[in-house]
Amino acid sequence: MSKDITLGILYSGQLETQLIKSAKKIGGIKTIVLTNDKNGPAKHFCDKFICGNLSDRKLIKDFIEQIDICTYAFENLSYEILKTIASEKEVHPSPDTLKIAQNRILEKKFANNLGINTTDWKPVNSLMDLKEGIRLFGNCIMKSVSGGYDGKQQFRFKSIDEIDFKIDFNKEYILEKFLNFKQEISVAATRYKNGKISIYEPTENIHENGILRRSKIPADITKKIFNQAQEVTVKFAEKLKYLGTLNLEFMIDEKDDLFFNEYANRCHNGFWHSVNSYEICQFTNHVRAVCGLDYIENTKISNAEMINILGDEILKFREKKFKKNEFFFDYLKTDIRPGRKMGHITTLKD
Ligand code: ADP
Ligand code: MG
């Protein structure tokens, strides 16, 4: 495909902004953002910014007419809207893969059907299911099947006495056996139209209060875990016939066993360091793949650590002077809220 492409991007947050920066760097790609957030930071970078109510059919129709290809980096998009766009233009990653990522049960089933190891789990739809599950697993964690992020909508139990009777059982949940958690790692990979996969080394993620705080390469893991995590990621991308960048998240327990936890049907905060640590970052790889451009061999430039800047911490970073190996990203969000991801700093290391 020649490079004279209009790429439609749904939503307008920090990940979408970085996709636009990648499109600009590649060249020959015009970007049109469609969002319901008039303050979305992507508006400062895209070629055209369309803001309105996403359930407005005319708005969607206008967007479809103006674009060649559509992509996104936001998990809570409507499957129906994506399907409407996909009925006329290419949408990558496919709405069907997003549907799996939006549902923790479909995600775990998909992995287990491929023989990929996860912690023991069961669906919970009632108080009775929950009691049965706690008796079965003992120490466990219940998560809403869809809509949860940054540790939100999660409940820990060690015994049935700890059940909070305010839990809303009109929602669907998944109950998971709680692992003797040692570490979390994630792996990003980009799959191209010709089936070639560009894979990154595992990054180690450290959370604070359920929010990702730090991601670093190299991860402090064995070669066996390193290879296993990459193999599972490749298998996942192939079986989904995925197009673009995805990120798989794994937990490692005290016995050094690897468990698939969840996957992001998109570029992920945890691999943002690849903008500085690799020749081709996860965002550029994503844009290249969804636009049908050629796969290019990638190389790592440096070890790196990314630290997320939360809430009003951003204020001091906006004043700060940075060293040559430090790269500051301000997401340009207008509204500062406690725990909100406002930016990050990547430090390249030996
Ligand atoms: P989120 O969508 O909020 O990222 P996760 O499933 O990743 O939800 O859970 C958040 C964090 O909670 C994980 O990064 C991990 O540290 C911990 N966690 C989640 N599930 C388990 C589990 N089954 N056993 C041990 N720790 C877990
Ligand atoms: Mg997670």
C-alpha cells in the first residue's frame, strides 16, 4: 500500500496522542480523531478533530466517509460502533478481538483453550457462587468481568466472613485464586498483515495502590520465563489473527511459574518506554501494521525505566530540568485528579 492514508482514531487520550505522533513520524498519514471529549489532548496533534456524541449515527457516518482505516487504543469502546465502522472501512485491531479483551471470562477461556496457564478461576453471578468459590479457592480475588481497570471493581477475600453484602450481583464477576504473587511482567508485540511479528522483551511492572507506577527493562526474570512469556504472546497474537500492537500481562508466583492474567487489545502504558528504548516503538509498529506498511526489523537501543506521574506530581515535573537520558512526557490533561495518569518520565539506563 502506498503511504497516502487517512487514519481514523477513536478517542483522544494520551495513547491516541502518541499514535498520532508516530503517524507524523512515519509520514504520508493524515490523522482524524473522533471523540466525545472536547479536551482530549490528541486535539493538539491530529490533522482533524471531530468531537460529538458517539451514539450520533450521522457523526459516525461522516467519520467513516473521511477515513481509509480506523484504529483505537481505548478498551471501553462500543463494540457496536466499531462493527458499524468495520462494515465500511478496515478497523484494526478487529472489533472481535476487542470483545475478548473487554471480558475477563472470554479472555481466560481463550487462553486456557490454547493451553496457556492461568490461575484457577470461576464465574460468579450470585452470593451462592461467591461462597462456593471462596470455599474452593480460599485466598481469592473477585473482579468485575468488564469495565474494571487500575485495580478498580476488585474485592479480596480469605473467608466467607469477609463478604461485603453491598456487592451488586446484577453485575458479572470472575473469582480467581489469589497467587503467591512475586512479580508482574508484560510483553508487547505487533503483528503485521503478512503474519510477521515484531516482539519486545518482557518489561517488569510495579504497581502502587492498583495503579501502574514503574515499568522497566530488563525485567528481573529467568531466561525460561523470558522465553515462555514471548512464546505465549506470539501464540496469542497468531490465534487472534491480530493486526497491530497488543500487550499481554503475566503474573509470576513464588515458585517462578508464569500465569497469563490479561491482555490489552492495544498499545499499553507499560511499554511507553519503547519510544526511547527501541528503534521502533510499540506505537509506530502499531500504526505501520494497521496501515498495511512493511514490517521492519526492530532493535533495542537501551535499557530503560518509565515512571508514571500521578495527579498533582505533574506540577513539579513541568518546572523541572531534565538530563540527557531523561525523557518527560506531559499528557497535557487539563483536569488534575488524585491518582490520574498525567504524564511519565522515561530514563535510559546502562
Ligand atoms: P487491572 O485491570 O486493574 O489491571 P488486574 O487483573 O491486572 O486488573 O489486577 C490488578 C493487580 O492485582 C495485578 O497487577 C496483580 O498485581 C494483582 N492481582 C490480580 N489478580 C491476581 C491474582 N489472581 N493473584 C494475585 N494477584 C493478583
Ligand atoms: Mg492489569
